[in-house]
Amino acid sequence: MKAQPKTANELRRAVLARGLRPLPKTSVSTWADNYRVISSGNAEPGRWNTDRVPYQREIMDAFTQPGVHRVVVKSAAQIGKSEIMNNVIGRFAHLDPAPIMMIQPTIEMAQDYSKTRISPMLRDTKVLNHRFFTAKSKDETAESKTRDGNNTILSKIFAGGRLIMCGANSPAGLASRPVRVLLADEVDRFPASAGTEGDPVDLAAKRMTTFWNHVSGLFSTPTTEGASRIETEYLAGTQEEWRHECPNCGEFHVLRHTDMETKYDENRDKDGHITVVVESVLWRCPDCGSKFTEREMKNAPQKYVVQNPIALKNGTRSFFINAFSSPWLTWKGVMKEWYEAKGDPVREQVVVNTRFGETYHLIGAFDDETPFLRRREDYGGEVPHGVLILTAAVDVQDNRLEYEICGWGFEEECWGIQKGVIPGVPNQISTWNLLDEILDRPYKLAKGGEMKIARTFIDTGGHFTSSVYEYCRMNLYKQRIGIKGRQGAGMPLNMKTSTIREYGIPLQILGVNEGKQQIMTRLGIENKGPQYFHFPLDDHALGNRGYDQIYFRGLISERRKISFRGGQIHVEWEPVDRVTRNEPLDLRVYNLACIQSFPKNWRKLADMMGVELPPEKEKPPAEAPAPQRRQGLQMRSRSLNLY
Ligand SMILES: [Zn+2]
């Protein structure tokens, strides 16, 4: 049934809404300059002014450019992308009403965005306030509705359209109804599939085909090289880089960190934490070599330079902006973050992605085991000071068991304790008895006392699954738990715990690709501290601890392989060669999964063990990239409820 105006007032309003609609091609920037009000609580409240942040103009105006159906923005964080998206929503809702959808990585983020970004805009921008809060849905009468009756957090009706907020993890919302304007925020954090329904952006894009004038905007800070959706989308577009003119030679350049000349002091405290104080930063023109200050370059003429104009034929414009052009960030601040992150791949990636706006080249393929052999240390005992928990991992082969025992300290700093081989066929009880000797015995702490292995993960793959199950059943009370590795993208390391009914034991399912990625990332960490891998020198008293050349060759025996299948990026691991055994890598993955399967409070543990920790730091700002999309660096652990 069509909505019929019921009162004279409503009729007048309906006529006004239709009859006095300004020209549909009013650009987003013109709309924003005329109508948009930035709510208080933002960095710069008051009337919107596009001239203030000139790189935003072309992005916004691409949304109404004839023939453009896709707008891609690969950028640093804090360049004002939320306001760009808000202006697109405002312009269409006000002047060219249509169904609009915004996708955030999760439903929770969509709710949060709606509350903290959309609601203030609708409240404070007069023309939007009018359109959103007086609109009526089809089946409601004037009497029954309140002022805000049609609006929920995830669905806001306005005259002629509706704004729907979705989470990329929820297929239900994405497939709901036709959409003309689609905004996808932080696409690199989207899951590869919304439930089982497939790619969330494709899913939403399917709803757009009914509109000839549909347009979608994809926004994100990039993630890892070769696995970044925004990078792929950017390359498929016009590749417009925001550049500044060199005041000396007149060439236009992207301001890159590699051209920044930074004077700074570096202080390292006793725990190895680095604090950087930046004295000055100058940009050095790569063409003429002249140097300029931040103020000079931010005042210099700026424009987008198109790298791939042909993409306009496909209707895709793509843009790149990094933090050095942002009015909300200082060069000093960015370079401080960079130098403080150097040497730690996890922190480096944060800066590269969220400040430089670039994908991060993962360290992962190590050419050579020598650096690891060299960095082995004297622990001063079997279990060095700092270890708070011991875990063990067992790999089951046809003629032997291989095991590794790891010590874990604050924030998963890790010490290899012992790597070894138990010869014997796994269906012989004697083989397992030998394993018991390793797993049952107490390990000596460097500062006195002893520690036992808290939990062991044992591989159940291979030819002796029932023997492993039986061993796990007998030793469940000692937390010896069967595991099964699964290949495949997007699976968290501790994917889930299932049950082997016949034996009444839990079976932990591991996403091994994720685990291998985490191991490679951590092998690249050079500063001792959180997530660092320590390896021991052989010890006079303890003998061979197993961390020899063959061990390290095995540890780095696989490399990441990236492939594209059906438009999707797949990350797999393949052996570097056919001869090197990869058990050391598998064992380390199992140990990592094992420690991450515990609920734990490092500070409490350290307190009990008399280990001193650095003082608690404030949480990093919300800008830090959250979970990676396909091969996360973050810890996603699910607890095994065995306590
Ligand atoms: Zn120059």
C-alpha cells in the first residue's frame, strides 16, 4: 500500500519534499558546505568547510560523478573518512533520497558508529533532523508514533529512503533489501565470508543491481601485503595519490616516511622499552633534495595525481592519502610512533597501516637459520627467570614422538626449554612411558624451585589416532589434550573444542595457518619482551637441549604462499624444500595454541612467581588496527574449560 498524506500539514510537507528538491547533482562537498554541522565533541565543531581538508573534496564528489559506481579510499587512520561517509549519507538522504546501507566489520561496530557518528549528525544538521525525525513509515499513523518512532540504532527511515547499518559478520542484514548507496567501512577487517553466505561486500553489492545509478564506497586502512582487500580494490581503480608541490622544484610528491629527515633521541629503559623524543622532522624532496618543514609542506599546493586513468572507464575511482597530509596529526607524532615501533613487526605494522596508509610486508620467509643460531642464550638454568607457565607439544610420527617444552612469561614472551625425539612406534605402550618421563618430571627454575608442565597438546593426525586418544583419556587429568590441525583461511588458532565421544575426551581444533603466521611474525621480533622467542644454548649440566641447526631449519621451513581463486585471496603455507622436516614449526604452533588456550592473568602469575614486570601501560588508542582479516596477528583464544 502506498503512503497517503493524511493531514493538510503532511500534504504540504510531502509537496515540499518532492517539489522543491534541489538539483539532484548537487555534489557532496557543496551539500556539506551548505548544510553540514559538525557536532560538538569533535575536533572542530561548527559549520563544515571542505577547504579546511582539501583532499576530502574529490572523494566526496566522486559519489555523484556520472559514470562512477565505485569509490575506493585506501588511507591512513584519522584523515577524516568518517566525515566523508557521513556527508555522503547526508547529501543523499536530504537531496536525492535512496536506500543507503553502511557496513561496519561487526554489528557491534555498526551500533557504535550509529550512536557516536550518525545520531549526532542527524541531531545537529538541521535539514537532516527535519528529514529523519518527521518521516513516517508506511503502516504507522500519526497518532501512534513518537517523534523518533521510526528510528532504531540500525535502521533509520527518512522521507524517500532508509539508512541501514550492518555488520559484515551478519549475512541477515546484508541481504535484506535493495540498496542504492553502499558504504563499506574498514573492509580489510571484514571476515572473508558473512556466515556461510560469502563475501560481505559482494553480498551487499548484489542488492544494488536494481539501481542504474548505484554507487558504493569502500574505505579502509590497509593490512598485510598480498592479503589486503582495499589494496586490491585500489589497484583496480584510478589510483589517485594525494601529492604536495615541492616549493623549490615544483614537482608533486606523496609525502612518504622514507623522505622524512628526523632528528630524535632514543631512550631504552632496563626492560628494553624504547622511548623516542623527536626534535625535528623535515621533508626532503626526492627530486631536488631541498628540505621543508611540516608547515611549509602543508601550506604548499596539493592535488590528486592519477596513476591509472583507464579505470575510470570501469567506473572506479580510487584514492590514497597518508597521515602526513592529515591536519589532525603532526609529523613529529607520526615519526615518534615509527621509531618506537621499529624492530617489533607487530607495532611496525600498526604504524605502516594506520599512519603510512600502506600494506605491511610481513617478515616470514627467513632465508637462513644462522641468525637464530647466533641469538641463542645462556639461560643460567633449566627454566630461566621470567617463565610463569610451562607448556608442551607432541608430534606423533610412525616411528617416533617429537616434543617441545616451552616456557611462557609476561605477554607471551617465550623460552624454548627442551626439544627432543622419543624413538618408538606410537602403538607401543613403552613409547608413551618414555613420553611420561618427559612430561611428568619437574623442571628446575634458575632461581631455585621447580615447575611442572601445565598443559600438553598432542597431535592426533597421522596413523595412530586411537593410540593418541587412549593416551589422552588416561592423562586428561594431567591436561594432556589431543589436537587436530586444520588448513584454511580465516580460522583462528584455537578454533574450537570438540569432543571425541567414544573416549570422552576433548579435541582441540587448531587453525594452523594462523598459528604459522603468528610464529613467523614473532620470529621477526628482535627486541626481548612480549612475544619474543628465546632459544637456549646447550648447557654443560643439562646437555643437548635440541635447538641446533636442524631445529632452526625446520622452524623456518615453510613460507607463505598467496594465491587468488575466484576473486578471493588465499594464504597457504608451503615447504621451502622437499627435504627439511617441519616438525619444529608444528611443535611451536601447538605450544602457542596451548598457551593461548589458557585464561590467564600474567600480572597475578608474575606476582606469585616473584617476577618483576614493567608498570601497566595505558591502552593504545582505538586507532590501532584490530584483528587482521585473513591471517591475524592478534591473539584470539578460546579457553578450554578444564578447570
Ligand atoms: Zn623539489
